[in-house]
Amino acid sequence: MKMNLRYTLLSIILLALAFGFTVLPEKNLSKDLTAEAMLLAVLDDSRYVSTDQIASLLINRDPSVLLIDVRDTAQYNAFSLPGAINIPMDSLLNSLSDLYLSQGIKTKVFYSNGSIYASQAWLLSKRKGYKNVFIMRGGLNQWVETILQPTEPKPSEPTSAFTAYQFRLGASQYFGGSAKVGNSTNITKKPPVIRKKKKRVAGGC
């Protein structure tokens, strides 16, 4: 059952990737990874970074992480994580985006509302051979649930759950815990938005 679920999720991700190729501009993909290598990469769970890890990096002002919001510009302007740049999906493979994605020193972390578009962005980046690319597990939906509005563990849960909860309480206060997606009052300065000249209408997942 667990194996079937895993392959179902894999199929969904690959279908999303295939859709992405229909809307993205044509590029030279001569250096792309093979299909087999991509499948192996998809099965590697290490591509995910937790919301707790992201919160810790932001609180400690770690300069090595680059958060990349792959939602459309309107959603990004309404709410985004502190310091994140915006590279919408239809701009992911243009020359301006390459300036950010090709940075070998930076740890690039994609996120969207959920995980679908971020996973698609990750697959495209891996196919292009970009290094140090990751996905924030669960996206902004999980960010709200775990960091902005953490739930207290039940008494029967292990000590680790309470340790995580204590961290999340502090992180919630740091990031303005009562903030909701759509409220950008905590964002004081926006990094660059990377997009094509011709604006497209796109949803976010």
C-alpha cells in the first residue's frame, strides 16, 4: 500500500513536470539529466527541507539560503517569506533566473502554496543540472500550520514533539504568529521579481 502511494505521488509529480514543459519557453536542454537519473532523484526524500529548518535559517539570518517563491507575482506580492525572491514558473528557465539558480554557494529552496509547483520547479532545475536545490515541504500551507499557528501536542506524544512546539512558539512570535496568508505587513522590502515581459495568468499549488 505504501509503495503504491509512493508511485502514485511520483506519477503526479511527473505529470506536473510534463505540463510545465508545455507552458515554459523552449530552451537548450542538451545538458539535461537522463530520465532514469531524474526518477532516482525524485525517489530521494533528501530534496525536502522542513518548515522548522527554514524558520531556523531565517531567524539566524543565514546568508547561504536563497528562498524562491514560484507562485505568480500577485500571490508573491500579497504574502511571501522574508527575503524570498519571486521566480514564477513561466520564468524559471530564462537567463535572469539562471543568475540565481546557477549560484553554487547558495542553497536554493523552492516553495509554493503546497508542494506541487515547487516540486515541478525542483525537477526542472535538476534536469538543467543546477546544484543545491531543495523544496520546502508542504509549502506556505504547512508554514502557516507549523510556524505561524502551531498546535500544542497531546500529552501522549513524545518529548520531541514538545521540543518542536516550544521552538515553533518562539518562531511564531518572531514571524508575527497571528499573520495570515495574504497579509504582508511583516514584509518591509521585496527582493527582485523575475518574470517575462509578457504577463501570463497562472494559479498556484
